[in-house]
Amino acid sequence: MPRVQTFALPVDELQQVAASSGLQWVNSDADKIAAVQAAIAAEPRPIHVPRERPPVVVLDEGPLVLVETRRDLSAMPLPFEKN
């Protein structure tokens, strides 16, 4: 493969384009950018903690119980059952 050459940013042309648009070209310091990129690359990656699935809910197959009283209503005569 052919070697890729470095790209030289035409700063003078960019300053002229920015000035003609009423803007000001601000050039970053390459050494500071390289230092920050090196610091970011040196930071340790966060530890991946896998998601834990909640336990499966076991449904109760027993008789229905009135929630407010928790009494077994199987022996209780209901009003519509009376003759």
C-alpha cells in the first residue's frame, strides 16, 4: 500500500476565509491537543458489569384469599347463595 502523507492545513487561506466572513480563525496548539489525546487514551476503561436478571416470579396456585382479611372464604356463605 502507498504511504499516506501528512496533510498540511492551509492556515493562511482559512484565516482569509474567516476574515472575509466576519469571523476570526483560532488555531489550536498541536502539542496541547496531543497531550490531551494521550491523557484520554491512558485512562482505564470502565469495568463492564453485566445486568443481572431478576428472579422469576412464582405464581401461587392455591385458593383465592381476600386480600384485606387473609381469611379463607371457601366455608363462608355468600348472600346470593342463600335460599
